[in-house]
Amino acid sequence: MNKLLGIVFALFAVHACFSMPAKAGPQRHVRLAICQILVIDSDREGNFRRVEYALEQAAAQHAQIAVFPESSILGWENPDAHRMAAAIPGADSDRIAGLARKYGMMIAIGLDEKDGERLYDSAILVDRSGKLLWKHRKINVLPELMTPPYSQGRPEDIGVVETEFGRIAVLICADTFSNEFVDRMKTLKPDLMLVPYGWAAANDKWPDHSKELEALVSRRAAQVHCPMAGVDLVGEMTHGPWAGWTYGGSSFVADGTGRIILTARDRDTDLRVLDLPIGSLAG
């Protein structure tokens, strides 16, 4: 009899376990700073000052991660970078690491990288202790814009890194033009995508050109099923066939459904901090 009662109670417990609604885990949030700064070609010291000014403002608003544009220190498609760029790790990435420690903030930023005779359009993610967590080398480098062009990164190196805030992915600007690259990222199920941009166009194309960036950020966030921050700069291209084109700002953040939840100022510097729910929506 006691054995029979034990079986009955065990079956009841199993039924109760499966019939009770599962409790949803706590929603994770990160306090994200969109750092839409002015970048001047070859002005390393001035650009570092502007990076730090943005970090000061972000820290005052208790940001946990700060995201900056593409080629934030030397300028995008700037041939001077062939002689000015440093290795990663190296002088420029070490300075970013020092700023991360100083302000207690994770930083994602685009940096030109010299590796032997090769110049890469790279982006790094540094944690708040200054540790280099990840480096991505841009794959879709638009070689027609500079001679000699940036060297290409490798699609097989696309990845995510585990951080205190979850799985973070980094791509760069035109990498997000490729379905192949974004589909590869989707399989890795990141919780958050951070993408430095150098989104430029002729003066008379603004502000319409920002609508194309908005649509791209929305589409790629929905495709990967996680929030995405696309951060552009403000400034002017000074070399190559696009010399005179301007970067119009208008950075965007989208949630994992592709809904745009933040739009930065058009053709002006901006610093915006938001509490962003993060996590992959992929099953």
C-alpha cells in the first residue's frame, strides 16, 4: 500500500511539474552609449580627445558599453593610415584599453591596424578592465576607394565573444551588405551586434542617405534576431574618388525584431545612452 501511494505521489509531482507554466528568466539589459563623434583624417590626438570627451559624457550617464564609428582614430579610406596605423595590440588599442579602465566601460571602436605591410580596417571590443576581448577585420573593404587598398579579413573569422553582458558580435559597415556574412553571424546567435559605420554620401544626398542606413540596421537586426547598434561618424572624406563626401551621423539602434528604437542626430555629433534589452530571439 505504501509503495502504491509513493507511486501515486510521484506521478502527481511529475504532472504538476509539466503543467505549471515555466517562469521566464529575468530580462537582461545593458546601458549602451552611442558615441557619434567628429572624426578628422590623420588627426590622431584630436580624435582621441573626442573619444575621451564622449566617454566622459557616457560615464556621467552610467553607460556600460560605448560604441564608436569605423576608423575612429585615423579616418576611413585615409591613405596616411598606411604609415600611421599601429598593430593590434599596439599603441592605439592600448590607449583605448586605458580609457576603458579609466571610465570603467566596455568599448567597441573601429581602428586602422597595421600588420607588417598590410593595413586592415579593424574593430575591437575591450572590456572595462582594458582586456582586448575581440578583433574583427573588415571583409568587404571596397578596394576601389584607396590605393593600395585595405587588406581583407576572412569570412571564417566572423565570430562572437562571451562577455559579462552576453554574447557580443562585431562587424564593420559594408560587411553588413552581405547576406552571406550576416547569415554566418546568425548561426552564432549573438545577444547583441555592435557595428561601427563610415556611412558617407555627397552633400546633396543627405538626409535621404540616412534612410538607407536605417533600413539596413533594421533588416539585419531582424535577420539575426538580436539588437543591433550601427554607429556612424560626422566629418568629411578627404581622399580618393569620394573626396568631399560627408558622413551624416544618423546612427541607429534596432531591437531584435528590427524595430528602430534610437535615432541619433542628422549631420551633427551626438551622444545618446539607452537601456537596451538584449538577447537572441532565435530558437
